[in-house]
Amino acid sequence: MSSAIFVWLAFAAKPDAGLSSQMEHIARTVHGRIGASALVVETGESAAFHGGEHFPMESVCKLPIAMAVLNAVDRGALGLTETVRVLPADLVPPGMHSPLRDKNPSGAEISVRELIDFAIRQSDGTASDVLLRLAGGPDRVTAYVRGLGVSAMSIEETEGADGRSNQAGYRNWLTPDGAVELLKALQEGRAISPASRALLLDMMATSATSTKRIQGLLPPGTVVAHKTGTSGTFHGLTRGTNDIGLVTLPDGRHLAIAVFVADSRSDEATREAVIAKIAKAAWDRWANR
């Protein structure tokens, strides 16, 4: 290996101090605890601010749950067309987001693929909890993710439990650095089969959830495969406003990025704007290199 390549690898592995500082500066414009991490998957170039801190995942947890279920499909333990009975007891409480519950208040029979679609595209809490059960429960999903090399992550609670207790949501946590490692494993094909990966990324790229976060300030037409997460607001405090995703750069490389805004008293527009500005800063740093 030439000395030039050694120099390039050393440079690529070193976090970008300028972008990390820019993330910190942007974070000051919102009340709360902010963490961000960004990584160019193909080169290893990175930047982070509070990248190793724990943040409540909110609905971001639906991504590792879906990945664990698709891994079970790949192993033959489940089938995408397999029908699952969703019982009334499976429905998340009123007030929580669940189009599946709203359309089927007495329960329904639905395929595994449709459950994943509800969970990823529409961030459906009922679908997520049924998928969590199919995956073997919180411990099994956590073990699957840690098997991918992502140690800084834990799922302990269901969406239903989160709806009954504000504190439950803090027990499903992830670090920004852990989030980009999870996205890297997905992009590199280490997490699930090529067919499952293509299905999941398509669902993420056509999600019906907020386009004002990672996508907010990026050029029109940019492909962003992402998963948002948003808590309710209790006594003026919003526990979590998050977005993690894979952004396709103009030259075909992939930017894995995660931004978490926790325990904030700022309004939703301000919280989402911080995520958008951090994503735009990462885009500006690496889009044309």
C-alpha cells in the first residue's frame, strides 16, 4: 500500500473538527440536549457532537425492530406474506399514533410485510409492537443490533408502555454514533439480505413522516432513506425529536446521519430546523468532494 493511501486513510478516520464545531454552534439555537453524528459510509469521514451520549429513540426504534424482523425473514423463521392476527390487546392506547388501530379498532389480520410498511412509512405504534413480538421481544432485538457491532443501544419498552408512562421512553435509547453505525451496517449489506435491504430502504425513502428534518434544507430530489422519532410534549417539555437516515450524495456515496433533540422546551419548528441545519452542514461539507 502506498504512503499516499496511508495518509488518506488516516485523514478519513480522523473526525472533522470544523464540522463538529459547526454542529455545536447550530445546537445552541435550540433549548434542550442535542446530539449529532455523521459518517460518509464509503470513506469513513465523520463528525459528531455529543455522539456518545444516550438519547431516547422515540420511533427511531422502529428501524432496528424492522431490521430484526427482516433478518428473521431472511433466516426463514418468518415469511413476508405470512398473516399475523393483531388483537385488540395489541393496539396502542388512544392518543398514540396508529393508523392501523384507527382503521381496525377491533384488530385485523395483516401480513408481516404490511406491518413493516405501517411501522416504517407511517410510524405506526401498534405495528411496531406486533413486530417487536415477532422478533422475539426487546432483548432479542437488542442482541441482534449488538451483533452488528452497535453496542450503544438498548430497547426495553414497547410503544404501548411508552404511551402509559413518559419515563418508559427513556429506556429505549441510542447514541448518535450508534445510530450511524446501525445505518452503516444497513448500507453495507451486513444487517439483512439484499432483497430485504432494498425493501426497507424503499420504505424509508418514501416515508410519510416529517420531511422538515434531515430532508428540510437538502436539494430537491435528494434521496433520503430515514426514520423519524417524536415524543409527545408534557408540561412544555418534549422528550425527543429525532431523525436518522442515509442520504445519497451527488457522486453516489452515502451519508449516514443522526440528529437527536431531547428534553426541549423549544417549539416543533425550531427543533426540526436544528436537525435540518445540521444535515445541511454535513451535506455542504461532503456533497461535492
